[in-house]
Amino acid sequence: MKDENFFEHVWELTRQIPAGRVTSYGAIAKALGTDNLSRMVAKAMGACGNANPPVPYYRVVSSDGRLSGDPASAGKRQAMLEAEGVGVKALKVLNFKQVCWDPLKELE
């Protein structure tokens, strides 16, 4: 799925992550059939500011549950996750495996 609409595909999948759940950049890349493009997924998250409908970018974290990306917005992303009931401590999602949404399993 390497085309000019890659960001749109990433955003559409990200919009499907349920509130109170998170997923990883790599899981999104894998679900889109582009296993090696997790960094491009991260770039898509960074570019979603004006996307309509809005993209819940804060629900996408690194594969170890850490809030990665722009350090200046880490506190805001943590607050948004906590408002949805996701525990975060020291910029890492608590109980990551339990709250992780696997797009491949959920979209079957």
C-alpha cells in the first residue's frame, strides 16, 4: 500500500482504535501490509493535525508502550489517555498488553 494516500489509510485505521485502548506504530503498519513502514506511520501521526474527522493520534504508541514522538506534547497525550481510563506512568502505558488493540485481530 505504498501510495500517496498512505497517511489517509493510517488515519482511517487510527480512527478505529476504541477509546481506552492503544496500539503501536508497527501494528498499524503491519495491518496495512507495510510491516517495515512504522516510521512512516509515526510521520502520519505527526501530520494529522488538520485531518477531518480528527485522528486520535495519542492512542498510537511505541511497541513497548512508551509515548513517543514530540516530547513537548507528551504531557498532553498522557492526559488524553488518562481521561479515557488508560494508565500512564513515566510516559509508559501501564498494562500495555491488556489495553493494546491489535488491528489485525479486531478487523478480521
